[in-house]
Amino acid sequence: MSGADFSHRNDVGGLFRAHYAWLCARLRRYLGASPSVEDIAAETFMQLLESPGLTPIREPRALLTTIAHRLIYQLWRRRNLERQHLDQLPAIDPLGGPSPEDLAQFSQALTHLDRTLDRLPGKVRATFLLSRVGGLTYPQIAAELGISQRSVSVYMTRSQALCAQHSANEPLNRLPLSRFPLNQRSA
């Protein structure tokens, strides 16, 4: 471990000791008594710890709040996606839906995929989501994001390579996906 890494780790450790309780209290205003409060606070500091070349932070609470809000939005987005999916299940297979084990495994796979996609830069991730979840064509995505169609193609190739890598390591590809339609629109 280099001196810079050790210094960075100590800086984040100091921020953790000074601001963890404050951040948890702030998150409770958004999430109530949810067990997610501590998870999001811890993940906030983990992201700080993993960020390379962190410069001295002048306003640590503002930075922590920004990171935590992004994590809250990701949590809400993930929960909405799961809720939408679960709401669609009775219409697809009213008699014999997936087992609770399949649902839990699918939920875990979605969470892991969401974390995988979070590693992509913003426009690459947005391109992938607009295509796969939003159902937009490449020209529509290019217009939406203000980029060229060639960029859309490059971004899709990049995101699909990451998803293929994810799929090879994820039990999701062993589930009967016909029972889990992610991009089917209601009739």
C-alpha cells in the first residue's frame, strides 16, 4: 500500500468517525426507521474510500449528502423495478407464478446487475437503459441524449460486453426468464 493510499484511507476514516452518526440521522429523515439507513451510510463511505485521487474535501457533509442521495435514488429505482415486475406476474401466469426462491434469486440478480451497470459512465448507462428498459431505438436514444448514433452503438457494445460478463457470473441466466419479463409492456 502506498503512502497516498494509506493517507486516503485515514482521511476517509476520519470523515467516517466525524460524520457517520450525522449522516445516519439525515438519512432517517428520508427513509424513516428503515434498516437501509445504515447500509446507505456505510455504502456512502465505501464509495469515498474507493474513489481514486480524492482531493481534500472542503464541505464533507455536502459531498456525503450528494453521494447518499444518489444511493437513495438507486434504492428507490431498484424497489420500483421490483414492484413493477411483481405487479406484472399475476397477469402473466395467474395460476403458477415463480416460487419465492425464484423471486428472491431474481431480486438478488437484479440488484447485482444494477451494481454492475453503476460501474458504467453516465451516458453509457443511460444509453443501455433507454434501449433495454425504455425500448427506444438508436436514433431516438441519440436524440434524447444529444449524441451521435455512432456513439449510441459504441455505448451499447460497451454495456452489452459488461452485461455478458455479468451474466456469466450470475445465477439469473439459469432461471426461466420467460417467467420474468423485464421489458414487456402492458396491453
